[in-house]
Amino acid sequence: MGLTAALYVRVSTSKQAASDLSIPDQIKQCGAYCDRLGWTVVDIFTEPGASALDDDRPMFQDMIYKATRPERPYDYVVVHSLSRFSRDALHSELYVRQLRKAGVELVSITQDVGQDVNGEFIRKVLNIFDEHQSRENAKHVHRAMLENARQGFWNGARPPFGYDVSVKEVRGIKEKKVLVVKDEEATVVQRIFDLALGALGRPLGVKAIASHLNDRAITRRGQRFSTGSIHEILTSTTYVGRHYFNRKDSRSGRARPPSQWVEFAVPAIIEETPFNAVQGLLRSRNPKNTPPRVVNGPTLLAGVARCGYCGSALIQNTGKGGAYRYYCCSRKLKEGRHSCRGIRLPMDRLDGIVIGQVIEQVLDPDRLKKVLEQYLLAAVDRADRNRDRIDLLRQKHRDVQTSLARLLTLVEQGVMEAEDPSLRERLSGLKLQRDELAVDIADLQKRLASNEPEITPERIERFAHLLREQLLHGTPEFRQAYARLVMSEVSVTEKEIQIRGSRDILAKAVSQQPGDSPPAVLTFVREWRCCQTNANWSPFALPKPPSADKKSTPLCESGGAGGLVVIA
């Protein structure tokens, strides 16, 4: 067998491969060249739609691998022009040397520069010109795509889930396309946001949402949902009508600074208020802020129960191979018994004592009326106070709007970097605060218009009954959510349990009359647990219930059970 050759042919885009004649023509000319020289074509490597600036091309790498095998299947690699092999001068030189080391020569049928020193020089110069030309072309194409995005047109990538593309107009031979809502996918997007906000029950995290959809055979264009795809949907501003082009470098995949993004309007699928609320929930669930066991765990007092000796969280511990569950001081478990005297209590027993005390001392309608008596006494002048409060809330709303404007001005002036993560978090927090203030203002305006008191004895009685039922007979998710409505901290020692809560949160809950869904406010936004330091507490101890005078049942061998409920 004589000399052998492998042909490598390439075009830059899959569209060219589908409609152009370049690949067949390259194969024909390269084959004819080999026939004239008496070389046998052993393999043809066809690369449809791959940039020559990138060496991570499947067929190219396959060709390099086979050409450098010890059995030497080829003597030559034949290309139509050097630009078909590579447009990166460094990559081209490295692979040419790798081929030569294996005894294989690269041959261009249109640029026969020879194999001597002068030919090597000319080949390297041609590689540099090819690289420069490719980068210049890319620069002009990118500039055109930026302008296309500024005019509100789609640049041809696969549209985001929930959208399709439609031709809006034709300019010459160019079709100008825009994003349009794809109804069947948009319904899934809306469902994802509803699940995240708890519109269909307890607010779900990204993993729970993915499982919910996958269990029901709901897919993302034929692919199962993952935590990554759910998080991408929940955080994408495209769904509120603001899409950003040029967020990443298409070659390196690296994120570009926001100052280089191009924003254009698209049809919205989600309103901005629920979108901002979801961002607040995601931020509060971040493992850096809240441990995952608090967000996802079934433990009733997770994130609420604390060791009364050292202040560390009480976490779940098991015994007898998981047959028994206990609350244990996390510090003692991690650092040993010398770090804290700690406690270890059966989980069911502590849950029962705490819920029993809350039902008896807080959720008894008469006791709850006493706790909220100042709100009942103030019902007659509530309208005047609400008008004053509306003015105050409006001022706060204006202040938040001003803060947002100032931050954006600082970015425009270059004082702050637009890609600063802390700036992004601050903007998200201000938007959420703005939306919450707007909701409070609308709620107060509605009450003023209806002249309905916020809190009445009847509302208190209904609320107390609802919570008693949920805490005693609700599902684990409902029990956990409503328990946190009443309690912000449960401090436990061997002789005493202190349960703390907030009168303001109770009052707001009574006025809103939560229904069949867990209250959305009980997701893990830390602002709702604002009374975790003694400096913020103004404790009010309820009168000791008659049962407290009786001999208490010991919590453990060395102590008894106290029952002090404190409302802040």
C-alpha cells in the first residue's frame, strides 16, 4: 500500500452545513488532489458547524488522536486551506508539531508553501492572518448582534423555556425575530412560581419543585427538571419582561459584567411582585443564611429550639438505629460534653409540651384577647391611626425608591461596580421591601374604605380555633409553619422552657385571617425573626396557668418542666 491520507473538512456553522455546498466541494477538491499524487484516502473527517478558533472540536480531536496512533494509519492530513485546520496560530502550531512527531504532515491544497524553512515561515504568517481575520469578523458580527438586541430582536439562540420565536418583520433577506409566549410552557413556568410562593400549599424549595414536576411527568422540552434548571427559571428576569443579551462570552463561557449587558423587553409571564418575593425566599434559604435542615427538615421546632445554657440550636439526634429521635444541643454534639452541659430530650415529648403550652396559654381565645387587648382597645380610633400609618408607609416607600435610584446612579457614575454581588443582593432586597410596603399600603387603604376593624373578638376566636386545629391535627408542613407563626424562639434547660413570640406578628396574622395554606410569611426570611437578641425584647409574661401550680412531669432525670410563655 502506498502513501495514505485523511481529509479534514469544516464549516463554521450548522446552518452552513445544511444549506451550503462548501463541505462537498472541499471533499471533492481534496480527493482529486490526493488522486493526482497517488495517495489513498483512508478517512474523511467532517466537522459541520465548529469555529476554527476553538480546538475542542469532536471530529478534529478524533482525527488528531487517530493520526498520532503508533500504527500510523496516515502519512498526510489534507485540508482545503490552513484556515480549515485552525484559525488560532498557537493551536495550529502545537497540533502541527504533534502530527510531525508522529510522522504525519499537514498539507493545504490551496496553499502549498512547502516543508522547508521558508515554507514554515510562510505557514506561520498565514496562520496569524487567518486568526486576525477571524477575530475581526467575529467583532463585526458581535457588534451587529448587539445592535439587533438593542432594537428588541432575538439573535437566533434557543429561546428560554416558556417562549418561542416568531418573525416580526423582514429586512431584505434577513428575518427579524422576537420572543413570544409559548402557552403550554408558560403554564409550567407559572406553576413553578406558584409552588415557590406556596400558592398551592407550603412554599417549596428548588429540589422539592423539581421532584413535584418530575413525579407528574412534566418535562422541560423532553428533559427532566433539576435543581439547576428550576433555580435558573426562578431567577431569570426574562419572565418579568426584561431579557439581557451578551451576559456571557460565547467562546469562553465566562460571565460578562452587567455594564456590557443589553436589555430589551419581552412578553412577561410572571408579574414583578411575586418574582421579587421569590428572590427574597431564595436568598433567605441560601445555606449561607439558613441551614438546609431548617428549610427542608420535618422537625417541628427546627430553627426555633435553642439550648438554654449556651444558646446553640437544638438539632435532631437519633438512637436505636433511628427508632428514637431526640433534640440535642448542637454545640455539645460537635465539641463534646465539656463545651456545654447541654440537654438531650425525646423529640415527641418536647414537641408535645411546647405545643400544649402554646395552645393553653396563647391560643385560648380569652388569653389571646388579653395578649392583643391593646389592639382591641384601639379599634375605635383605628381609622385615624391607619391614615397616619399610610402616610408613614408612603414615606418609607418613597425612601426605598430613592435608595434604589441612588444605587443605580452610583453604578452609572462608576462609584460602584455593577457586577458586585453585594450590590445585586441590596437591589433585590430593596425591590422586595418596596413591594411589601406597596402591599401594606393597599391593605390599609382597603380597610379604610370598608371601615372594617383589623382585629375583632370574633376574628381572634376564629384565628385561635384555626391554629389549635392545625397544631394538633395538621400535616407536618402545616404544623411547622403555624408553630413558627406563634413562636420565634424556644429556649430549653433541664428545669425550664421559655417560649418567645411577637405580639405584632400575632396581630398581623389575626387581621389577615390565614386560611387553608400555610402563611407565606413563614418562609425563612430572617426579618420575620427580628427578636432574637435580648436588646430587641420587651417581654410580657402571661399569667401562670392553673396547671403550672401542679407538680410538673420531669423532662429528664435531672430536671423538671417549666412552662413560661413570653410574648414580645
